[in-house]
Amino acid sequence: MADVWVGSETGLLKGVDLKKGSFTNYGVTEKVDRSHAICSMHWVDEDENQILLGLENGIVKTFDVSKGEFVAEKSFPINDKKLKGLFKWENSFVTCVESGLLQIWRDNDNLTDVRVGANVSTVHQNPLCPFQIGTGGQKNDLKLWDLSRPEEAVFKAKNVPNDFLDLQVPVWVTDIGFLPGQGLSSRIAVGTAYHQIRLYDTKTQRRPVLSFDFDEHPVSALAVTDNENIVIVGNTVGTMGRIDLRKGQLQGHYKGFAGGIRCISCLSKQQMVASCGLDKFLRIHHLHSRKLLHKVYLKSSLNCLLLSAGEIEKNLRGAEVKGSTAALSDKSLKRTTDQEEHSDDNDDDDVWNKMDVVTSSVKRKGLQKSKN
């Protein structure tokens, strides 16, 4: 059984065993087709027995974890547009494509179309209230939808005031996080392509109650924690940080990245934060100390991931852990880190040892004159 499930850009589902530092590919095909890229992953139920996978070309697959195989496949006509979101709500499938068409597919072939605005970049379902959906994209600010009455958005964000030149501040929502709360969430965190983090409180106003910059590059991933004031944010150049929303401050960075981050997910009880992206590595950091716990190379660019909380918890209970969960794999991590550092040192030594000693002609002439 895998601890983490990762969806790749080539359409492969990868099951990762953190203890062994290895992975298994599922859905292997003879020819790599990027139109089959996995762009959405969700557990079918709380038992974590099956995974619902959404592919960019509109194909939906169901993967059985215990059997280690795909058990169902369904295709939705999405008019050659990229699939941006896939969810299960009651007995219905909910899909949303880049063009802004959100569709609710019911078992009795009753289809509901909802227009959520063009150039959609992200679609998210509220995990505590599955009927609530958040959408956003380029020139398409945050909107919240109630799937039980989808005719009109229940909330439409309003942009911040114009800048000092009286120009409109550009809008491009790239990720959405529903902050934990009681029942229907009213506090929503948003990342933008203009390196902003915005916090909305739908009960108070349409404009963000907080807006600040994170680094200097587009925000590409955002994840909430069990603390309603803390979010984890990553961008397109591999910078990932822990943000305090009370003051809009960066508390610290998670280090070790070499490429853009596409997905972040947290297990607050196990104090873990998982991330993946363009550099083809799955990384697990300690949520609070920000220490790197695991690093697994998966051989292809990665789009999304899903943590198996039950499997990780079982492994934690079986491990002889002293102190925090950061000690889960201290020995293996230290060994891996030492090997990497030792390898780097040896490589540097080899390079320097192979270099010829070069002295300038001026110095040689000076030395000859002094000898004479």
C-alpha cells in the first residue's frame, strides 16, 4: 500500500512508499500521451479505498487502492478544452473546463450547465461542505457556487482599489483554499499569478480583507492547514513558504526545490506537508520545523498528489518514534543527506584535481629574473 499517490503529466498514476523511498507506476501505456495528463485527484470516500482521477481530455477513471488497478472509466465530452476540475457531489459528477463551462452530470442523464467565467485556472471544492465550489482564473476573480442552486454565484469577489496611477489591478486567480471553520466556510485564501496572497471573508465584504505579496513570481499552489491562520504557498520557481494570515507575514521557507511547484497538500495531524511539481520530485517536509523528511524522484513532471492519511498513520504507529513525527525517518534521511553531500564533495574534488595549474607568462618571467 502506498503512502502518497501522485498524478503525472504523462498520465501515469504513481504510488509512493515513503519508508522504502520507491514508487510503482499504474496505467502504463506503450506511448506517452500528454493529453492524458492527470489534473485532478480525490478520494471517493473517507475509507480511502478508491481514487477518482480526472484527465485533461475529459476521461474520468476510478482506481481501486486495494486491488492496485483501475476499475472504472467514464468519458465526458468537454469540446477539446482542458479539464480544470473534477468532483463527486452526492450521486453526481461535477466537471469544469478552461473555457468556464461547469457541468453537473447526474445518473439519469440530467445535465446542468453553469457558466463560471472564461479562462478558468482553478476549481476547488470545499472539503467540509461538498456542495460549495470556488472558481477563478485570468481576469476572472473568485466566485463561490452552491451546486444545489447553481443558477447564480452566491459570492463574487470585488477587486482591490485602483493603484496610485488609477489603473485597475490585474486579476488572475491560480489557486483557492477554504480555511477550516464551523460549517460553511466564510474565509477563503487565494493565490494569484501576480504573486499575491489574498484573504476573503464572505460575511463582511466582497473585497479581500488582506492582500500582500509573496516573493516575485506567480503563486502556483496553496494548501490550508488545521490552523485557520496558516497556509502553505508555492510558486513557479520552487519557492515554498509558510504564511501567517493574521499579519500577512512569511514565517519561513521550505527548502530543497529545483523547479515550479504544482501541488501542495497537508496532513496536520501527522504534521506533514507534501509537494510536487516540475522538478519530478515528491517532497515531504515537517509542517512546523520545515525539515525535509522524504525526497523521492519520480522520473516525470508531476501535477497533483493525494495523501493516504490512514496508511501514513499506520506506519507512524508501527515506527519507533522518539519526539515529534519528524523523527520518523531521521536515520534514513541523515544517510541520504550524507550520501548526497559526500557525493557532491567528491565530485567537486575530482573536478579540481583534474585541473591543470596555470601560471601567467608575466609571473614566469618575474620568477626567471629573480633567479638570475
